[in-house]
Amino acid sequence: KQFKHLNFIQQVIYLFRDNKAHKAFLNGMELRKRGIDTPEPIACVETKEGPWLKETFYICEETALKSIESQTDRPDWNKELASAFALYAAKLHNRGVLHNDLNDTNVLYEKLPDGSYRFSVIDINRMKFYSEGMVIPDKECIENLTRFTGRLDLFEYVVREYAKTRSIDDEEWIAKAVEQKKRHDRRWYRRKRLLHPIKYSKKNRKRHIY
């Protein structure tokens, strides 16, 4: 993956911190260490002019897996796959992993001969890792899941399946998760409308918020 051309401010920032390609490489190594599938990291490549970073690339193993978007971004979304994803999300959180862009284009899958699903994550430069033994707060787990889909019906289904996996039998918890999702989507929509007023106009709102 080639990351976007860096502006001057970003070039200054990356004098003092890891760039996105380097973060993706390190995160890929950490994910695999924790037993989370991601295409095997191979290298990160940087080009510079003097001290200034110009281009960055993250190189990883090629994968033939498909994103789950094709199965979730439709009216008859795949409940079996959604349940399997909920189990997978719980696995990520139980292992102290927050993928900060956990949307349905960044989760790849394949159905195995025994009927189970294998998942893999990509676009991994934005991650947060908790130390072994630490428990991720519920609010962070729910906020992490809100990015998965714009569909409220799908989100509620996934959250219910997720709650079962983590032995949470509490309708009040489910209701709080749904409200948190609604707030997230309103903030997301307002931000997008400021940046892209025509595409995200009130006329087109239902295309983006369900």
C-alpha cells in the first residue's frame, strides 16, 4: 500500500514519530504475535529528500480473501457471517486489540470446508493494543464496533451476538450500545457533510445513515 503524499506539516510530524507505513508494519507483527490473522508483513519502505519524508509504502503478503462488505452492505445481509464476525470481534477485544478503522471493507473472510469462517484484517496502521491481562472498557469496545456498518439493524444484531459471546445478558447494555452507535453516526454524518456538502446533503442522508 502506498500512503498519500505528505504535506509539510506531516513531514515535520514524522521527524518525531512513526509514519503510517512503519506503524502498519509494527502492528502487523503484533497482530500475528497475538494470533490475529493479517497478511504477513514483509517491509515498510520510505523515500526521503534530506531529512524530509516524501513517500511511504507498506508491503505485505498478497491475499485472495474478500472483504465482508459484499455480504453486509445489502438488505438481505448474511446473518451467519454477521454472527461469526461478532465472535471474531470479541476475540480481538479479548486479546487486547482495537482496530481503529474496523469497517466492513477492512475485514476479509473466507468460508472454510467445515462451515466455519476465517477472518483477516487489513489497513492496520491505526491500532491500539492493551497489555496482556488488561480488560478493554466496554465503552471503547462498543465504539470500536460502531465503525463496522452504517446499518443500525445489522449493528444491533452484531452487538447482541457479541454480548452472548462475552456472556453479557443485559438489555440495558444493548440499549446503551445502540444509543452510542446513533451518536457516533450523527457525528460522522455532520463531519462528512462539512467536508463534502453535496454528497452528504440532507437529500442524500438516507444513503449514508440507516
